[in-house]
Amino acid sequence: MKNLDKLIDTVNYLLFLNGGKLNYTKLINLLYIADRELLNEFGFTITGDTYYSLHNGPILSNLYDLVKKDAPDSQQADWDSYFYNEGYELYGDKLNRPVQELSDIEMEKLEEVDRKYKNYSYGQMIDLVHDPEFCPEWEDPGTSSTPITLQDILVKYGKKDAETAKEIVEEL
């Protein structure tokens, strides 16, 4: 993972906006939506994570591994010093930690996405990211997973042509 500190700040900020806990499926979906909107609007993502289609929708691969406790030991230990799971709920232990890694634009995008989907349950979030009108880059892989590239997101969601998408991805 390129920037675990930034991912920790990002998750911590979303948990702060939600009173310290959030269903982790909803959290992953919110971060996916925020990343793809920033990619389309400004040509960068908040997390720098990699994306995959799974049965319940798109995931951020490194974040998913951390939540499921499948990350490399050193990363998992850092993550676990901030967050813990109880069932499907993710909790933050250090919500008063100053946000150091996020720009104003990134925090505004997280606030915007959180506000827009605040009242959605995790089931409604799954339905949302399964909607081909809303999330055309996601394809149900059944019991497997398939990668979602930045170019896929830019072309299918952002409605950019393939050449423009390729240029943006190369700049990243």
C-alpha cells in the first residue's frame, strides 16, 4: 500500500462524520464513490487504492484486506491500532486524531458523498453500486473478482474517450 497513513486518515474522517462507527460495506462503497468522483473531476483519487468488482459491488482492494484482516502484518498492525470490527461494523479508536494527509478538496468530497448517502443502509448502498446507470464499470464476477482499472472508471463512469482516459492514467 502506497500511503497507509492517508488511508487511515480517510477512514478515520468518515468514521468521525458518522459518530465513530460505520458498516464496513457502506464505508468501502462511500470511499469508492468518492475516489471515482474525484478521478473524474480532478484526475486523482483520495486513496490511491486498486479496485475490484466483487459480488457485493466494487471494493478498494487494500482497504478490504485491512478490514478483513488479510493485509501484510506491519500494515495490519498499524491499521488495528486505529480501528476494530464488531461484526460488520467498523469502529475508530482515535477519532480526535488530526487529519494530516487529506487536502481540503478531499475532505469536501468525503463530506459531500457522506451527506448524499448518509441515510442509505449498507443494503441500499449495494443496490446503488449494482445499478448499471450509476456504476457502469462494475460487473458481477460471481464468486470471483475482476479488476476495475482507472481507465474503466474514466471511460464508463466519466464518459471520457479512451485516449483521454489513457492520458489521465499515465499522468497519475
